[in-house]
Amino acid sequence: MIQTKINNGISSKLIQEEGLPQGSSLSCTLFLIFINDLPDVVQTEKTLYAVDLVMWHTNKHPGISARLLNEDLDRLQNYCDKWKLKINSSKTVYSVFTKSHIVAKKNIRLSLRGTNLKKEEIPIYLGVKLDRQLALKEHIQDLRGRANKRLQLVKRLVSTSWGADKNTLRQLYIGYVRSLMEYNLTLQSISSKKNKDLLDRVQSQAVHFISRGMRFTLTAACEIHTNIEPLGLRRDAAVMNMIERYKRSDKSHPNRQLIYTWKPTGR
């Protein structure tokens, strides 16, 4: 039984036999408890973040992966039918990650309730664009474009008579531009140097106009003058912090097991 209170007014009582009241402080917690056993239904690899479930399977034969994933989709649908959950069909898609152009062109049939799932070439998961080879090229190019737009706004303050001192510009860049480029910083480490250089060039522009440096002035000198760390050092530090944090986690934690088996891609 629920009621809604606005200022001094209280609504009439409503008996809610299923679902959770929207806006309630307990709704999120109760929902997470409700679907806590959902990952146990899926036999392939999976990850659940809030209500976003991702399932995947790795095999050199796409047909085997497709068969196992279809079996899991059937289990997932049965689970949802049992507990009266509705899957958002418009957001249920599949993607293929491979370096093989032949495999990428193959038509893989994954279906839910008899409806074939749509193939997403560059899916977005938790704000990260994932391309076919997991090179993060599309993601970094998107970050660069958005960061450049923000940087243009900061540059406009250079020619003004107020708020354009070095310290103000530095704080604006760090809080408004660099914070955007550092989203999921550890993940950027798997991308190639060519891709990461796209973001480094944005910072190079920033430190040059903040320090009033000439075009031929070394970027490293401008970074020292403005006390702004190179993005490469910040990426390395973020990766080392992540590894140390995982090493201190429980031995059964999958992330701790991952750091002992992970190998650099050499991109």
C-alpha cells in the first residue's frame, strides 16, 4: 500500500500488487534484490550493471557461440516470464568482435521470442563505443570531437579582460575538457598510440594557449609551465592503481584473476 505526499497534501492509499513505486528510495534496492539471481540463469559469460545485462561467448567457430547464446536467451526469457519481467526489445542487440573480416561479414542468427535480434556494428556500453576489433578508435574519435568543442569555449576567455588568467584557464581546462577525455581512462590503454595521440593533441593545444606559448614551443615545456600532467602519464597511473586495487581484492574475484592472465595487445 503506497501514498504520495506533496507539501502538506497526501494522496489516497493505493494497493500495489506488483512492481515497485516509481521514485521511491527503496525501489532501486528492492529491484536489485529481485533480479540478484538473474546471472545464475545464464550459462555463458555475463556481466550485470544495474539493469544492463551483457552476455558473450568466445569461440573460433561463430556457429557454436550462436547456439549457446540462443540457449541462454531462451533461459532468460523463461526467467522473465516466471517473474513477470519485460525485456526491452528495442535495446536488445548483438555484436560480433573479431579481427577476421570473413567472420565479421557472416550472418549470425540470435533470436528472442522468435524475433531476430538486430546487429549493432558499434554498440555503446556504459558510455563506451566498442568497435569490432576493440581498438576504441570510434570511442576516442568521439571523445576528441566533444573535447575540441569544449576547448573552443575555453579559448574564448583568452581574449576577454576578465577571468582569463592562467590559473582560471587551467582550472577550466581540467574540470571541463580534460575530465571528458579521461572518462574510462584505464580502458584507453588498450588502444593504439595513434588513437591516443588524438587526445594528446587536444591537450597540446590547451597547454599552449594557457601558457601563451608559441606554436613551436615544446608541449612538454608548456605542460610543466601550466602544471598539467601529460595524459600518457595519467593513463599509466590509472592502470597501475587499478591493478593494485584488484590485487588486494578477494582471490575469487574475476578481476583479480584477470590481471594475471591479461597480456598487452601491442597496438
